[in-house]
Amino acid sequence: MRVLFVDDEDDIRELIEFALMTEDDIEPTFAATGFDAIATMETQAFEVIMLDVMMPPPDGMEVLRCARANADLDDTKIVMCTAKTSHESEKTFRALGADHILHKPFKPLKLAEYLRSIA
């Protein structure tokens, strides 16, 4: 399973990479900015995209809009990773096309299991 992880925090990307390094069925790709994510989505296919909501522009919401505007990504599951836990925030994410919401902090060692459950 090809997964794109988008997060502007170096520590988070490294933690995810470490947590998934022994998972043979998960092929992670990482983007540190919304711009990198948008460029990567234009040239590669993914089964899952995990987007940090709070990033410098373009933030996760804008990347979500771009992903959902790309017909090639119609079957891609998009997970918004956020510390925002309000019902209104979740409603907004879903209205923009998010398939799932993963609340931060999450357990990196459970990430592979989570990805398999939604793909």
C-alpha cells in the first residue's frame, strides 16, 4: 500500500518512518509542505494520503481541496490528522472530502494497523 504522509514537523515524519520501517506492505512517501504534497500527488498514485491540518500555507485543508479536485485521486482515502476535536471541524473536513479523521496525538506503533483497516 502506497501512503503519502504530509506533515511540516520533522519529528512527526521521522517517528512515522521509524514506526513503519518494518512493515513490508506499506510504502511510505513523505512531504514536508503542502506544496511538496501537491506536486507529489500530481506525479504519483497513493491508496492513502494522511494530511496534517495545521501547516503553513498551503495547509492541510487546501491540500485536501487540491486532492479532491484531481480525478486521479478519487479512490484515494484521505485522512486528516488533527488536534481539533470539535464536531464542527470534523464536519468541515468531511464536507471537503476527507474520508477519515485521526486525532493527534496518535500512537505511531498502531499506525500500520490503522492504515490496513481503512485501505
